[in-house]
Amino acid sequence: MCAAAIFAAGRSVLAQDEGAPGPSASGPAGRTPSRLEADVRALENYRPGYQFWRQIFTIPDGSIAFGGASDGRLLAVFPARGDWTDESAWRDSALAAAIDTGEALPPNLDDRRARMAEWLEPVVGPVLHNPTRGDFLLPNVRRFGPFLKEWGAIYERFGVPGEIGLAQAIIESGLDGDRRSEARATGFCQWLPANWKQLDRLSPAVIEIRNQTTQAPYCAAYLTILATKYGSFIPALSDHHSGGVNVGRVLINGERLGGTTTRDQYLLGSRFARDLRAIDLYGFRDLYRTYGPRSYLYAEMVFGNMATVRELIGSTTQEAIYAMRLPRATTLSDIVRQTRLSADQVRRFNPALVKRVPAHADLYLPTYVRGFGPDVSFWHRPANAKYTAALADFLSLDAAPERWEDGSMTPALRGFEKRFRETKSEEGTVMATVLAFVIDYAESSGQREILAEFRADQSVQSLFDRALLRRVQENLARLSCSQDPDSDRGTC
């Protein structure tokens, strides 16, 4: 049976689990929605519980939060270690009574979470549950929360909604510019040192990677380039997290599943990968490789935490940040002496600062001090006309992701790199630098060859057909169990 026939046969079953691809959403009175609006509508269709993820980063560690996958509402917060029978854990005490089975929960935490989900789903529908991670963000809010409006303005200058850029920064770093992964990936973007070094070589300014205000423009430029490639922030965020090869496979699978837009292809393909991992982790691995559970959740976690960004800005007195490009290396003691700020105050604006700021790097302060060099706080003034025109033209690019992958877009991208550099602006220089970085990676990474082979390989197509049939069979079996009240739950 070919993939199209399998897909048609199982369409009604699949539609119960995920939104079916349809026409692009339109805004009020026929207005074309913004990229962000279209993304939100797609998530509301495919992943309506995405708002749940705001809870994870605003509740202190040590708990397990449960939420509704159909609406994102918080259902309960249980202690990771402790009594789950306490009614105070429930946001709706009637729900606790509704699922009271009289059965004891398993002692193992993973088993306990799974059993609670089994009890909840017949009452509220599919649920999400996850350990809370508030301690990742909350300790940094007092120190760095006052800078969110300024950082958001930086993201906006590159065509990235501030709420999206800062929500990603929350997920990646908890707003700590010096947050490092086990692989030493750093800050808002969690880029590896080698990537930052390459950007530093391409940039005329010195990049101190542990300063959030330095990171933000480069993170924003990279995200807007990816969002232009895909026409959506959803696969762009996933590309940033799990890599272009993984996202490319997801899109190809989504296209085979019937997705007509990049959003639909990504959201269908990502759900397909998640389901196959649950059905047979290794048997279908060639269809998704290292695209794992966090890859599946990453974009919706970011979108869910846009509300966190709004709440933090609304609840925190915001402060200005000014940037000065130092003509010479300047010591911390000189900065303290000239500004009359404490060393800790200076370091709050400049987390990378230990003893001195190197020449041609940026110093960040709450006010502009002429003696430290020219004001390069581009987000405080209107963009020049050349930059505005170049960015508008870039964001309007309408080429399928395959054209970015096969290299046919490279001449156009090099043209934009030149245009941005010729704007003679700080933001234009950043865009040119990141475009050069992206072009170089595309030409040297081998990504385009891997995806071309994946698309054309008949053995991959055959594996896809088998996987789709298996998935339809699993969905049919699950549907049969849900419709038969006398079925043996152990076999379902």
C-alpha cells in the first residue's frame, strides 16, 4: 500500500490526535496575519495545551505540574517527594473527587506520574505533566528582569517579536548570560564557544559572549534568518534547538503526510516522530534520528512562555541600557571611578566583566558616558532607511526551505549580506555577520547532502510507509479501546 493510500485510510483516526492541515489562517477583516499570529493559530490547532509550559518556569523546583493538553490550564501541582492525596495540590478540588479510585499510587515517581495521567485523561482528556523548573529562572529575575524591555527592543529591531526572543532566552538560560550547558554552550542562544568564536572573527566589533546585551542581537539575527527560511518561528526555533537536519527530516515526513504549508509539515512531521518513538524507538529511528521529546516540545515551550515575559515586564521596574564601544581596554576600577557605581552594579550590566573590558568591545551602563566611546545603543534610535528597506525585503523572501538547503538561495543571501553591511549601522553589521555565518555553515556542514539523500532514498520511503501503517493500526486499536467500556485496560 502506498503512503498516500495509507494516509487516506487512517485520516479520520489521525485527526482525533492532531489538527488537520488546512488553509492558512487569516486575520481580522481578511488581513493577512503576521508570522507570529499565524504561528499562534497553528499551535492552537495542533498543540492547544502549549500555554501549560509557562507554569514550568514560574513554579519553584521540587514539584510535578499537570495540565490539560487541550487548553493548557493548570490542573494540579504535586510534590515530587511527598503526599499526592493532599487536596491543596488541586486547582479544582472537584477534579480530585472525580478521579478518586481508592487505588494507591505507585511509589516510583515515573510510574506515579503515568498512573495519575491515566486517571485524569478519562475526565479531562489528554494531559501534560512535567517537573517544575522555577529555580532555573526565578533567582535571576530580580537581577536581570529590569532589562527585559531593552532586550526586547533589540529583538524587535531584527524582526523578532520581543516576547518570542525573550521566551527562548528564558528556556535556554533563565536570563543568565553566563548559563552554560555540559557542552559549554552559553547564554540566550546556548551557542557553543566555536560558534561564538566564528562570529567574533566575522564581526568588526569584539564579542564578549557572557553579556546578555551582546548576545541578544546575534540571537535575534539568527532567529529571524531561520524564521525567514521556514516562514514560521515554530520550525525556526526547533532548528535552533535540534539542528537543521532533524527539522529537514521532520518537514519531509510532514510533506509526505499531506502538509501543504511549512507549519503544517513541521507540526504533522514532529507528531509523527514522537509517535514512532513511542511505538518502536529503534525500528523507525532512521526517520527521525536525534529528534527527541524535547525537540518536539521546544517551540511550544517557547510560545507558552511569552506570557511569562509579559508578566515579568509588567511586574518589574524596567531600566535603560546604554552601550559604548570602547576605543581602548578599560578596567573595572576605572569604570567604577568614572560612573560612581559599585562593582556589582557594573557587573550586573556586564556579566562578562572580571577585571577589564577589551578594546573595541561594548560596555553597558544605565546612562551614556561620553568618555567611554561612541553610543552604539541602536535600539534607542530609529533604524536608518537603508537598514529598514533591507530588513523588509529580507523578511519578504518567499522561497521554500528546500531552496535554502540545495544552495540555490545562496546568491540572494550573499546579496543581502552585502546590503546589510552597506547600511553602515550596528544592526546591519550584525545581520551581515550572522548571514555570513549561516552561509558558511550551509556550505560546509554536509546538511544539504544528507537531506537530499533522505528525500530521494527509496528505502527511507519504504520505512515511512511501514511506519505510517503501523501508526494507523496503533491509533485504531487505541480508538477501539476508548469506545469499548468493557475492554481490558491492561491490553489497551
